[in-house]
Amino acid sequence: MTDVEETTATLPLARKCPFSPPPEYERLRRESPVSRVGLPSGQTAWALTRLEDIREMLSSPHFSSDRQSPSFPLMVARQIRREDKPFRPSLIAMDPPEHSRARRDVVGEFTVKRMKALQPRIQQIVDEHLDALLAGPKPADLVQALSLPVPSLVICELLGVPYSDHEFFQSCSSRMLSREVTAEERMTAFEQLENYLDELVTKKEANATEDDLLGRQILKQRETGEADHGELVGLAFLLLIAGHETTANMISLGTVTLLENPDQLAKIKADPGKTLAAIEELLRVFTIAETATSRFATADVEIGGTLIRAGEGVVGLSNAGNHDPDGFENPDTFDIERGARHHVAFGFGVHQCLGQNLARLELQIVFDTLFRRVPGLRIAVPVDELPFKHDSTIYGLHALPVTW
């Protein structure tokens, strides 16, 4: 066991190749897989680059997700709230036993059975947006025509959020996730969206129905006598942001990758049964929310032969882990028949992504329908001219010009 104190250079987050992790990750994994790094926030933390170490950390009870603790490692400057605005924790910022209870209350909303019931409506939404795409001018921006509106509409209908407000909440989420805005601008966006959802939940509490997730949660709280307005606002906040940002970016990135790998695309066109396998590989390759697996130690604990002391932050670089050659043979090769579902793109352990079944279903319907209905789809500009989101904590594309 080692006890390392030195700090290396600031952790690199920009992907020099759009389809691969920063090359420094490979060097870290080879030379110092558990290494002390400086973060863009000014903090220092341990960086994990091996899949095995990341999974071990995420399954350990000795690491906390409490984002209000000064020990929690951040990728951006810490946002300071006004004293009259109490922090409302969401699932991703809770630890057991509070997390266990809160997740148990809502996990039934995302079962495979419930997602299957949503399939016809998601298919209808995709078809309607493709109808509009095909009827419109060429080239078109697939982000605005399909990638962003489909998951936004799906999560709005699921939660009970008016889709007519999508420009507002999409603008808020974009500013919150940007690495290029000030901490004050980020906090303003955060509070604007939180105030909006606070008002929405208040309205639903006055007239709750079984028609949407928030209504069902309100009725369930009344049955148990455990009403918690703040927790519902936090849940709505998490699901609204995560429910549209991540899937939207995966639709765009997946489309580019499949078009750039026609041999792999041909396999799912010939056998749509392989689409889900392709989705798993896309999730692994991009790992778009790679620092969501950040934690801090609540006790002295050893990871990968290195002592991490209580109070020290840890960044599980899941994009590095998902390209670990000890976990995936030829990890930089895009292979839809890899059959490896042990990636950590959705996290691991108690905080594994709550909405992963919904994300997989949306991606499956979009890719199967898009490539069936638009067989001649192609990117309208060279790939190296595409505006990849190197400026965001969730990777993706700002725009995707396509033609057919």
C-alpha cells in the first residue's frame, strides 16, 4: 500500500479526438492509476483510471455523494447559494439510508415493464419529428430536429412538466452544465430552474393525479404521511435535466458514430436485434457524464493499493475505466458485437442511473426508426468541423448538420 502526497498537473478533460478519452488518461492508467490531480475548481483529488478501481470505489460504503460537503470534488467553481435558499438534495447527492429510501420510492417508475408501456408513445414522438425533418429543408440540424426534442418531450410527459416551457429549461440546463460560464451565472440558472419546478410542484400538490410521475409521488407521500415538498422539487430537477441532456447527446453522438462506421451500421440495419448491443457499445465509447462518478472518502480506505484518507475527494474517471484494456479488449475499437455490459457509463453501485431503462428504450427507437426511414442519411459537413461539446460537463454535440 502506498500513501501518495504529490499533485500532478490539472486533470485534463478535453477530448483531443472526439471519439476517444483524453490521451493523458492512458498515461495515468499506465504510470499512476490512482493519482493525485488538480481539478479545474482549484481542489485536489484522487483520480481513478482503472475499471476495477472505479467499480470498487462506487460499491464501497466508505465514499459519499454529498455535493454540499467541501470535501466533494467539483469540476467547476463551487456555487454559493443565498442564505435564504436552503439546499434541496436530489438522489445523486444523497447517501444511504436517505438515498435508499428516496430511490425505493421512485424506482418503480422506471421498471422494464413500465418503460414498455411508454414504447408506443415514444415511437409516435419519433415518427412525428422525422415527418417534420423529411418535410423540411436540407441540410437540417439533427440536434434541433430530433436529438433534443424527443427526450425532452418524453421526460416532460413522464414528469408532468409542460413541454411548452422547453426553451426555458433547456437554456437553464445548458448554462448549468457549461464550463465556460461564471459560478454566478451557473447559480442563477440553477435557481431559475429550481424556482420554476418549486412552483410546478406546488401547483401539482394542490391538484395531484395519477397522470404523471410527480402526481403519483405526491399521492404516495400522502398515503405514507411522509410529504416532503423539497425532496420532490429535487427529484423533478434531477430527472428533468438528466432525462433530456444525456439522451439527446447520445442520439447525436451515436448517429455520427454509426454513419462513420458503415460496417457496424449495416449490421443493425440487417438485424435490428443488434441495436441494443450497439447502444451498449456507444455508451461505453463515449461515457458522456464521466465525472458523475465523483465521491469523497468518509473513512481511510485503500483503493488500488493506495491509501485514500477520510475527507479526500476521488474522481472515478469512468471514461478512462471504459477504455481500460484490462476490462475491454481493444477498447478504442467500436465493435457493436463486443457484448460487454460491465461498463460504468451509467455508474455502478447504489447510484447507478435510475433512468437507464428509459434511455436505452429511447435510443433503440430513435436509431431503428431513423436509419429505416432515412436510409440515405449522411453528415453534411466534415466530422472535424462538427461542434463537439468540449465546453460542457456532459459531452455531446451543439449541432449536427445532416442531409439525405
